[in-house]
Amino acid sequence: MLAVPKWVRRIGREYLKTRGLAPVFNRERVETIWIDVGAHLGQDTLDAALKNPRLLVFAFEPNWTLARQILARAANFVVLPLAVSDTDGVAKFFINAEDGSSSLCEIDERYTWKGPGAPSDIRVTAEVLVPTIRLDTFMASAGLGTVDYLKIDAEGVDFRVIQSAGDRLRDIRKVKAEVEVSENRSYKGSASREQMIAFMTKRGFTLTATELQNQGRQQNLTFRRQP
């Protein structure tokens, strides 16, 4: 098992300090904290960080080819080349020709999205080992009390990411996660919509928005913690 938590704790002292980004961890300057799991190229969170210096985003992207493209783009956009999963350690990561489809889950190519509008090349091109970390481990190591927004786009692993928060899920105010709703799921072992909703409801969250995507094969579910 990798000593990932120790590495994370060094972010504030070394990783950011050597790049002149230490002010990120001045709590007086941070009003809002987001965690972006499966950040890709930061499409959903980087622009927000650039516009709001009081927003601090922790962006997890295990594909180094992608992660290095968004490193040091903003002082308050902290890129972590790790995968979030339900264990601290290492795991096999499947790199896809369509990089947005790369995942810790093995792809069942019989059921990948095909037809008009589909990505042109969904196939595994490489298998690599990546470090993994649980959300509760990360939150403790980074000294995070409350997370305002957790965005997950982990291609079949979203439910495991949520579960990895453990008891710290109560400290997260809003969660947006992706789930496959097609009868034949592209990612082996991915959770169902019903599983995710039941889990979140039991833990005090309300489903507030549903967004269809990929020709109805997937949904983005947004949950908010009940007051």
C-alpha cells in the first residue's frame, strides 16, 4: 500500500510552496471548496476557479497525459494525479482511445455507446497502475472540514467514489455524479441509478436534478444535503 496520505500532506508545504502557490491554503482567503473527481481537462471546474480566487478546487485526474495539461493553470486549482476509489493503494487504470472514457472499471466493448454522436474510438489502448485514495483519507489529510461541492465523472466508478467518503459524506453539501441507465452498461460492475439514489437518500441527501447525456445512456444526478 502506498503512503498516499503523507504525500497529500506535503502538498501545502512543498508542492505549492515551490511553485509560489502557498496562499491557496490561507483559510481566510478561501470561502468555498470543491472536489473534482475525474477532472479530465478541467471543463467543469477550472473556469470557475479562474473567475473566483476565493474558490479552492482539488482536481483529481489519474491520466498523467491529461493532468499535466492543467497543472499550474491557477493557484487555487490544485491538480492531483491520483484516482479516487474505495481503497488507499494502487489499482489498474484502463486508458481509452477516447480519453474521457478512461476508467478504473474495465469496459465491456459490447455495450459501449455507438451510433450518431458517439465518440469515434472507444477501446482500451493501455493498462497502467495508478495511486488511489479514499475521499475520507484525502479530506483528513488535507484538513478539510466541509466540502461545498463534490463533482464526480469517474466513468463507472462514481458510486465507489461516494462510498469512499465514509462518515465524511455528512460534511459534503452537494454531490453531482454520473450513472449508467442503459440496460447494458459499458462499465463492468458500475452501480445502478436505483443503488445510488437509495444510498444517498439514506444518508440525508435529496435528488434535486437529473440530466440526460450520451443519447440517454447516462444521467448526471445532483444531490443536496437536507438542512
